[in-house]
Amino acid sequence: MKRQVLLFVSLLSFGPVFGQVSYSIPEEMSRASLVGNIAQDLGLEIKRLISGKAKIYSRNSDQYIELNRERGVLLIKERIDREALCTEKALCALDFQILLENPMEFYTVTVQIIDINDNAPTFEKSEMNFKISESAATGAKFDLERAVDLDVGINDLQKYELKPTENFGLKLHSNPDGQKNVEMVLLKPLDREKQEQISLVLTAVDGGEPQMSGTMQIFITVLDVNDNAPVFTQKTYKATVTENSPKGTVVATVTASDADQGSNSKITYSITNTLDNVRKMFYVNEENGQVSLIETIDFEKSKRFQINLRANDDGGLTDSCKLIVDVLDVNDNKPEINIMSKSTVISEDAKLNMVVTMINTEDLDSGDNGNVKCFISDNVPFILKLTRNNFYNLITDSDLDREKSSEYNITVTCSDEGVPSLSSSVTFTLQISDVNDNAPVFERSSYEAYIVENNTPGLSIFTVKATDADWNQNARVSYILEGSSVNGVPVSSYVSVSADSGVIHAVRSFDYEQIKDFHFHVRAQDGGSPPLSSNVTVKIMIRDQNDNPPQVLYPVQTGGSLVAEMVPRSADVGYLVTKVVAVDVDSGQNAWLSYKLQKATDRALFEVGLQNGEIRTIRQVTDKDAVKQRLTVIVEDSGQPSRSATVVVNVAVADSFPEVLSEFTELTHDKEYNDNLTFYLVLALAVVSFLFITCLVVIMSVKIYRWRQSRILCHSNLPVIPYYPPRYSDTLGSATLPHVYNYEVCRTTDSRKSDCKFGRAGSQNVLIMDPSSTGTMQRIQSEKSILDEPDSPLEVSLP
């Protein structure tokens, strides 16, 4: 590949850089083939091509050539066929520009396409037929169809060969346009009696490497006596036609004459052009030789036509001429305006003579019809400056002020000098960017928001909003949580702020019982340089939620033993069995408790006080009532939704402990023990002995436990919950702990010497049993227990 590089560079203050480079490449190169190292030839660095967003600007060349910025080279994008690209030109070239931005630069690149021998000479017809009189004189000429080779130069058609050469030879005539007419010349007289039909082969050969050729068959019929060929009045005719002329317009008339008489003097006209588009554009009348249009002519596509004409008589003799038709241009194309590169946004502090937009104009017409001048609308701080042929720069002409005008609609109008003049225009909008001179402003001076406790982490609480009077990036507000602490903990562990939307999210789940409110600061900062900001105070208040169920303090639920309240069978209606005591750590309505009997062995025997939790009999106890009664009490608060807790109360309806013991132990006996009565007697004796020892240990343990509990209650911060013994009745109050119970708390500075005195109530019977035990329980009733307190419960654990 041969390559020639020419570079011209022009530097202008506040303007683009210009240059020109030329390359030469052969046609039919494969895709991605190297055209040239444009970065090296222009003296540019690769990073400049990338940062400047280098690109190719062209009306049609970009489909063949592409720019690789990373390598700084020009590559073949599509296969180039010189014959398809330049149909009527010996010299074929692609012209385009390389554009760069920041700052704007452009370079003109010309790529010459060198022809290769890829087209063989061809004849439009595969054969020709002649009728030649046997009286034709030696030296008679017969016009042959020319072969066409789309290649140029040495690759074009070079010679013709005719075989066999016994009767005929070839004669070439060179035309001023470089083309050659080929004629077949009679070398010796014909004798129809010897040979009526003659077959010849005409071969057209080009000069390329390798050499290529095309052939055409010539069939000659020998006729009798036609010794005068038609003769045109001129060898070359000239005519002009205006483009866009209507179909049927007569361009010219050619005339030929024949000295013969009769049918031998009748002349027929025809067009002999082969591969070009002449036959698609022109038609010749076979009888009178008038050449007329059959298609509309476009000057921009073809400026001149050469029509090859032939005159034939009926005797087979011919003559040829050519008609040169020049196409006259009319002003039928508007100027085209192409925005090569433009800035849509310009800062209001832009300098004078700063290039804003680069424009290229083109008019396909010629002469004055193709001369274009451009101008812009008035009353804008810009001017249009011609930098070179058909290239304009739009530059700033005065200071810009966004406060007066934030954008300009600029109309560029280009007109040619044709008559009448044609024009076209393009309008584009130029935004004036602002400088950062306004800080964000919050919609409120402070914010308050509420959130219910036990929220989900990540929950959106509310949104702070700030606006900025600036524009674009300077008005883009970001929200930042200012560093502070709440109870020694960073505020960022409580809340977060969305930088884009200002939405405040809860980072953790809040607990009203731990924290009721807190405040922090949010900063709104714009995106200017340097950024401007403002602050606002935000206060978050926590609302209580019913998130704690009631806690049952009495009766205490034990895991391994059954606690039963005893009710004598002589109990009257309203007998106080026991009282369920519960508390709720929530506040307000969420802490109001109510008691309901959920399940019972005999619902007709017991009821629970709605407000006080007291379990009382609602009828007289009878002998038919089961000894073992199981009550399930549900304690429910008044929250929405409400929460609840349940407690199981075991009640023994009996007058003596042995009766209770037999009832409770029957349920736990294994069937395998019923088969050996002796085993049970021995086991009963052992159990009684063990119970005696256990009772002593339990009594001592209970006494020690009560003594330790009294010490704990005396210096504990927990509320004192009174113990309501059975048979206790009170009709006062209706709250969670409605009954009045007298107790005294004595506390000294030395907590170890504190005493707790509780009021005394009536007698109480409490039975605590292990369901797996067997044996006999003795009822202990005493007015004074080992704890020196009346009605103390007796705990007995049976192994």
C-alpha cells in the first residue's frame, strides 16, 4: 500500500485547529485493514483522540472508513469498490473530516482509491449479426460494438483481437475522450457462392495483471450487391439539455444518407452504448434519428453524456457517429446545513470569541447556484464567522448573563446565489449555565415527626425538602446527617437520611419504654463548586405501642409440681377461691387489664372478676362436683390489638387432704403397678418414711426462703404485690388491684435489718403436689405456722 501524507495546521486564538492529510489505498481491501496512522501523521497523542471524542464527519465516507481512537488509526469499515463509488471519474477519492472537542479541532482527510484489475472487458451483446454484400469493396468498414472495462489506467481495455483473419481485420480509432472505436475491415472480396455464412470471434483484452478478456461472436451473412454504406452528415454532434427537462424532450437529430436505391438505401438508427446508463436516459427514433429523453436528467449525477449512434441500411452496411450532450444546471438544490459539533450548554462566564458550534454547508448545484452564504438571527450575543470554504464557527460576541436570558434559540439561515435563490435554515437551543450563588433553603425552619415504637428498621419516617434557586448541578441538593449523639450513642445508629430524596429512615427499632424523643440536624448541600449548604433541626417523637403482654404474678406456674387451691364442699355462693394478680409494663390504655374465664372443668361452679381477677364460686358446692377442677384464666390488656396471657388454676373440691391425694395420684399411676399388690405395700411404707424426712427438709427450706424473700422485698425497687389468701373478700374498687389490703414496709439504713410486716388474713389451704409421686398426704392446719404467719401454705413434694 502506498501512502502519501500531507499535513497543514492552522492555529487560531479561541478557535479550532485545522489540518489536511492524504492517503492512497487500493480498492477491494478487506475489512479492518489499515488505512493510516492518523494520530502519528497529525502529531496527536492517543489520549487526545479519546478525550476529544474524535469522530469522522462526512456525508458518505463514514460508511467505508472508521476511526479507532484507542489505536489512533484509520481502518477499512466496508469493502470499497472504486467502480461503484466513482462511476465516471478516473480519479476516485473519499473526503472527510476528523473532529475533536475541548478544544474544537478538525482535520481534512483525503483517501485516494487506486484501481486494481478486478473487472474484465465485457460486451453488452454476446453476438452481432451482419449482412454484407458480396460486392463489398476491399477496405469496407463495419462498426463493431465496443467492449467496456470499468477499470481505469493500465487495467482498462487495451486491445482487440479478431479471429480468424482470413477475410476481415480490425481497425481502431482513438477519440479525444480517450475511448477507442473498433471497426471490422474487409481485407479481401467475399464470394457468396463459396461461403454464405462467416463466423468470427472478437476478443477485448485489458492490460492488467493478471490479464483479463471478454469475447463476442460475429455472424456474417453474405448478400448480393449493396455497395454503398450509410454516411452521417457529422462524425460528432453536440447538444445541450437542461436538467429536470420533462420526458420526451428532443435533444438532437442525427442524419445519415445512403447513395443506394431501394431497400438498400433505407436507413435504421440505433444507440450502441453498452454498459453505461445512456440507453436508460435516451431514445433514438429508428426512422428519423431524433434523440429524446425517456428519464429525468439530474445534473448532480451526470453532467455530460456521450451517445454512440449507428446507421444501418438493409444491405447490412453501417456508419457510426457520436452525440455529446451537455447537461445545464438549474438551481434545484437547497443548501444543506450540517452541524459538525456543537455545545448545548455554555457558562455565563464564557470568554469572548469562544467557539460554540461548528457548521458545514454544502450545495450540490454548481456555479452561482452552489455559492452559499450564511447568517444568524439578530439580537443574540453570537456571530457567525467563516473560517474556510463552506465552514463556519459560531462564537460569542459579547458577555452572557443568565439572569437576563437562560437560553437562546439561534437560527442559522444559508442561501445560495441562484435565481431564484434557495435557502434553508436550522434552529438549535443554547442553554446558559449558572454559577453557584444560592444556598439550599428548607421549606420549614424546623421539623417534627412521630413514629410508633417497634417499627421495622429501614422504615421511612418523613421527608425534609430543600430547594435551590440555582440551575442544574448547582441546584442539585444532597442531604447529609450532621454528626451528633443521643444518650451517648451516635445519631446515625438511630436514623439515616437519603442523600438524594431527603427521606429520613429509621435505622433501628425504637422502644418507647427506653426513649421517648430525640433531635438531630440535617444539612442540605448543593452540587456547586464550592458547594453551599444550610441546616435544619429535626425532632422525632416515639409513640407507645401495645407490645408487652400482661405478666401473671400469682398464681406462680411451676414446671414440675401441681399447685391446687382447696375449696371445702361446704363453701357457699361467692366463696373466694383465690385471686389472679397480673401487671403490664405498657402505659395508658395498653396497661388496663381485664380477666376472663377461658376454660373450666365446670363453668357453672366458678367465675372470675372482670377487673380484679378474683375467682369465686357462683353456686353451692355439692357432693357431685368433681374433686379436681381445672380453670384457665386469660388476662387481656386494652391495647389495639390487645395482648393476653393465660394462667392455669387447679382447684381441689374436698374437705380433707387424703381425699385430694387419692384423686390427684390416680391419674399418674402406671398400669404395671396394679399387678403386684405386695410391691405397692412395700413402696407405700418407703414413701411414707421418705415423706417424713422430706417434710422436715421442705419446712426448713420454706422458712429460709421466706426469710430471704422478706429481705429482698424490703430493699427492692419493684412494686409490692400483696398476696390475697383464700376466703378474703373486699367490695371496694374496680381496678387491676382493686381490693384494699393493709401491709407495712419497714426499712432501715441497714437493709439487712429491714423487716416486712404483712396483714393477717383467715386460714388458707394450699396443696402443692408432684404428679409423679405416690403416698399419703396429711393435712396440716395450724393457726400459727413455722413461719409465724397465719394460713401459711404447706408445700409437699412427693418423690
